Amino acid sequence: GINNALIQQGIKDAETGKWQGITGANGKTGSIYTPSSNSDNLYDQAYLGAQAAISTQFNGDNYTGVAQLSNPSNFTSAYKVGYNDVYSKDQQGVYYVSTGTQMNKLLTGGSTSVGGTVNSRIDTNHKNIINIINDISLVGNSASNGSNPSLSNSFENLTIDGNNHIADWYNQNYTFNTGGDGNQSVHLQNFKTIYGANYWGPVAFSGTGNVYFKNFNYIGAQLLSAINNQVFMDGNVNVSQRDDFYTSPWESNVVEAGPGNQLNLYIKNLVLNKGAHYFGTAGAHSGTSVVYVSGGNVTLSENSSMTVINRGTGGDSANGYGVQIDGGSLNVNKNANLNIMQDNTTAGSSDGGIYVNGKSYNSNAVTIDGGRINVETAN
């Protein structure tokens, strides 16, 4: 009924940080909705209960786990439902992150040094879902620009859900060495905007692995450089590469690795799932290819679309194409659209729209099955 709907909505809004985010200058964050503890509204009570439980999950920036509710008779039933929902999810490995340091410590145990992690919470015994419930910055936790220390986490799946928040990854990169069979997955999804200066990208696997991108805007250097990783896209993914620096709510003129001559993706396989939309640009000064797949395929599934703007004559091991494939194939399926828009830079015009070097002379390097490829040349 309506009462249960109000309670569930209050819980959901607390667990996604709907009312939390940047409220002032220099990335200051806060809440724009603070219900009274005396409110008799079921939404408010469930929201307050969930918030109270979330506040016990970390002691400062260190994970301690949600404590059981003390003196439950002092609280309303809606409050207890909200609190216990968070408590139960915490036991399963669902986390609610309000700062960059909290997320960093969940993933690394506090260490980003080469050679592994210490006491990471991410493992095979938990669901490994990190809910970002505030706009966050990793500036204080970042590695040096261009580094990608390997983190020894053993897990099957990891989800980092932005819940429509903003994150400044700064120079940080999380490259996971799971020691698994190569079927492990990382999901990065639902961010209003991610900023990043590291040319390895926000997340990756050091060996084989699957990286899922869904519903976010990325501003910075490269989204992913991991030649043994497969990428799957859902929803809307937009990548805007900056030439020299980016400015986020926390930092101004952050110098990027590169700069301006990085790919969006340097990977093994790219699949746009049904209905997905990907837009990507190369830098305007130096430029290079936008997507470079080596030893695998680029596949646009039914009703998906991919629009890329390539510039320049090459950089970062590529040659300035919109889509560049070595040892694989390009597949455009029913009602899918691949749009290549070539552009010029101060370094010169792009090398071309599409380059495909198949696995053999007899391979079907390009297959169009009810889709379209559109190439616009530069002036």
C-alpha cells in the first residue's frame, strides 16, 4: 500500500544519497533535505533510520560495519525498517560511501602500493557493491599521474554505483589482480560526471577481465587502457578527452597524462549491448584514434549507436582512426549505427575513419547486418 511505498522510497533515497552532494564552493558537500527526528511522516522516519545505520558503517573514513540498532523500542516501526535494511545489506557486502577516502580504503585497505592490498573489504565472500551517496573526490588518495599499481583483490564481481553523483578520480587508477580465471567483472555506472587525469582510466584488470560501463559522462584523459580487458557498454556513455587539463568542482587545471594524444579505449574487445549509446572524442590539439581494439572485435548490438570524433595522425600506439582494429572484426547489427566524424587538429588531419586488419585473409573483417556505418570526412 501507500505506507509501504513511502517507507521504501525513504530507504532508497537514503541509500542512494538523493539529497546529498555539492552545496558550496570548492566542492563543499552537504544535504539539502534534513527531516526532523520528530516527523510523523513515514518517508522521513524510514529515511532517518537508513541514514542512521549508514552513519555507523564507517568510523571517519575507516570501515567498521553497521552496528545493530540499540534500544529499538525507542524508535518508530518505519525507522526500524530503514535501519535494518541497511544493516542487512552491510552483512552482504553493500557499502555506502560519502568520501573518496572511504571508497579508497574499501578497495585497497588503505594501501595503493605496488604488490597488493591490506585488509581490503572486496572479496569472494561479499556482494561487493559500493554505493556512492555523495559527490566525492579522490585527490587526497591519488597515485602519481600515469601510475597504475596492481591491487590484489580476489572477487568475482565488483560494482561501483555513482547514483547520479560526481566523482573526481584525479590521478587514481584501480587495476585489479584477482588471480581468477579471467571472468571477473567490474561495473562502473550511474555517475553524473567522472573526472580523471590518469591515462589508464578509473578501473581495470591487470590480466583478462570484463569491464562494464553504464550511464556516465567522463571528462579527462583515457577511459581505459588495458589490452586484455573486454568492455561492455549499456545506457549512455559519453567520453570527452581534454587536451591539457580539466577543472572539476574540487580542482582547477588538473594536468592530464598524455596530454591530448590518448585513446578513449585501448582494449581487447568492445561490445555495445542492445540499445546502448556511446559518444567519444579524441583531443583537439594532438589527437589520435578514439577506439583501438587489438586481438578482438568491435560489436554494435541491435539498436545501439556509437559516434566518435577522431583527430590527428596518431598517438598512444594508434594511428588516428575513429575505430582501429588489429586482428579482429567490426560487426554492426540490426538498427545499429556507427558514426565516424573525422576532424583536424593543429598536428594535422586524421588518418581515416575505420581501419580493420582481420585475423586472416579469409575473415569477414566488416559485417553489417541491418545496421549502418556513416563516415564524415574532415574539411
